[in-house]
Amino acid sequence: MEEMNEFDELMELLEAKQYTKLRQHLAEMNDADIAAWMEGLEEEENMLKVFRILPKDLAADVFSYLDVDIQQKIITSMSEKEAANIIDNLMADDAADLMEEMPANIVKKLLANASPETRRDINHLLRYPEDSAGSIMTVEYVDLKENLTVAESIERIRKVGVDSETINVCYVLDAGRHLKGTVALRYLLLSDDYEIIGDIMHENVIALNTMMDQEEVANQFKKYDFTTMPVVDNENRLVGIITVDDIVDIMEEEATEDMEKMAAIVPSDKPYMRTSVWETYKKRIPWLLLLMISATFTGAIISSFEDALSVCAILVAYIPMLMDTGGNAGGQASVTVIRGLSLGEIEYGDVPRVIWKEIRVAVFCGVTLAAANFVKLLVLDQVTVMVALTVCLTLVAAVLMAMFIGCVLPVGAKRLGFDPAVMASPFITTIVDALSLLVYFRIATLILKL
């Protein structure tokens, strides 16, 4: 509520064109709050006007919190010199992310006007594969030599720390820039000035490789509970660092991607409200077409048993219930297994145990559902005992098959190098539907002599 009142006050100053007071108010606010207010401005002209009001140093910090499409609008509205100044003041990883989204002709102009150091750092990051540790790292960090004293190290931090992503952890390198250890700033402050860095550094360093996938990078941060980790090349030379704020963005991105795949949607990197109807259509239609075509097998199965159904038409009434229950059971199993795979709780060696567990769960669930349904069929639907038995046996079989398929397919997909999330509810439901119908009609043929 207090934040909303502050935003209203800012809006009043903007509308009254009291730019000096507005600038003073903005200078006292948090960078992220300013960015949030700017994104809420309905008129693009006002947003650009506010950005130009900001002091230069503050403008670069606020810029890094804005959505990419807004960043593009701001950059394209500026002169090449103004835009280059913003790029120079951004952290290298943020600048590289922006460059990846900008049109090639604008990138070329920005890099041409940026400082040599900025241009070098951005080009360094852009050469790594997308979604790799190298592509998300920053090259702004504090490095120290092994032979420096504590006093010399603190003096170096004073010189280069202002342009670094973090100074809480400093990285100790040898003459060949190989990573030898780390030293926390608080240890430097608590150590005697004459002590040598090589003697007080922490040598057991856990580092990330530049080619490591960003999802695995996030897992490493979670495993070790670090706020920053070094990134090295294949020869153990330090090339950058990754901080926990980047990991939060990665985890959100990966979670969104998994949710989209589990809903049979081609993943998108744009927010929903800024994705056009045509783009949304293109993301959804491939899977819908595939699932529709695969669902025709269900119709073919029903058609092949048309004669049997004409003899006992009541069986048709229970097809939706059997298919839905099987699909729901398979979806539950797949989501549980996919989560376990994503968190590293389930490995390939655990597959037999997972299958055995799901089979037991399926038997308990299937029998419970069948018992409840058997009573309902006899009391409310008033069908014959044989019809009720047919439906309930199929129900047990459908749940058993669904949970088995729901746990096996995601593991198999990951083993083959695919994302397990692809094998979630829609895909599993289609398979389970077809198998449930086959079992249903086979059981009906045996019990009811159709």
C-alpha cells in the first residue's frame, strides 16, 4: 500500500512536469522499484521521459531491471553515444543478454560505440552456446595473485571492486590465470596486513565449466548453497563468475519451460501479454495436431468393437470415466517422477524401485476406485453384476497401466536425451486412453461373451 502511494506521488509529479522533484524522489528509491514503476506507465513517451530524467549511474542500474522489450525501446530512442554509455555502465552479462535480443544492425552500432573493454567482454560472452554457464556468467570479478599480501589485496579491491559484480569472494589465480583458490572479504579484513594470500586462501574450490547447462548450474548452486560460483574453461582458467541473482532467473525460466512442455506447448521466452496471437498459435498447434492424430487410434479401436457395443450398449457410457481415470493416474505418476528427475532425487539405477513402488501404489488406488465404483454401478446405475465386474476390472487395469507408463516414459525420455517434461500428461493420456479401451473390450468379450 505504501509503495502504491509512492507510485501515485511520482505520477503526480510527472503529470505536473515537476521534473526536478521527480528526479530527487527517484534518486532515493530502489533501482528495482523504479523499473517496476516505469513498466507500469501506459504511455511509452512518459517511460522514455522518466528514463532520461534519471542520473547516468542510476539509469544504467534501473535499465538492467527492465524487461527486454522495454530496454529495446529505450535503446532505439537514444543517440548512439547515449546508448553506448548505458551499455558501458551495464554488467557484461546483462549487456550480452540485451545484445542477443536486439536486431543485428543495432548491435553492430552499439558495439562500435562502446568502449573497447565493454566490446571485448560482450563478445567474450556471446561466443558461448545459449543456456550454457559461459553465456550467463559475468566477467566483472575481483582476482588476486597468490603472492600478494593482505594489505596489497585490499588496496586492489578498492581499485577494481566498484566495477565488479561482487567483492564478497575474491578469486586467487596463478601467473597463467589458473584458479588456485578463493578468499572471502571478511577473512581479508580479519587477517594481518603482512599475511600472504596463498597461505590464507581456501584451496578446495568448486567451479563450473563454461559449457555446463544452465539447469545443471542452478542445481550446483542449490546443492552447495553458494551465492556466487567461479566459471572455468577446460584448462581450469578462470573466465567469469555466476551470482545467485542470475540463478533465480534461470530457475524461473526452467520451471516455466517445464510447465509449457507438460501442457504440450512449445516453450516461449516471452511473457504471455507480450506474445502475439500468431506466436501463441504457432507454439500450441504442433502438439495439438500430433495429439489429435494420435487420438484417432482411440476412434479406430471403438469402431473395431462396434458390433460388441451394439449388443451391450451400456458399455459405451463408462468409456469416458475409464479414460479420464487412467489419464489422471498417469498424469500423477509422471509429474511425480519428472519432479524427482529434475531435482536429482531419481537416478537411472533407481528405475526398478520406482516401477515397483508405482505398481504397488497403482494396485491400492485401482482396487479402492474399483470397489467404490462397483457399489455405485449396482446401487445407482443398477447394471448387472457382470457389467459392473467388467468395468471395475478395466478400471484396475487402466490405473495400473497408466502409473507404469507415467513413470517409465519420463525416465526413458531423459535416458535418450529428451526433456522428461515432454512425456507429461497430454502424451501419456493419449497412450493410456488407447490401451484402456483395448483392455476394456477384451475383458468385456471374455466376461460378457460378446
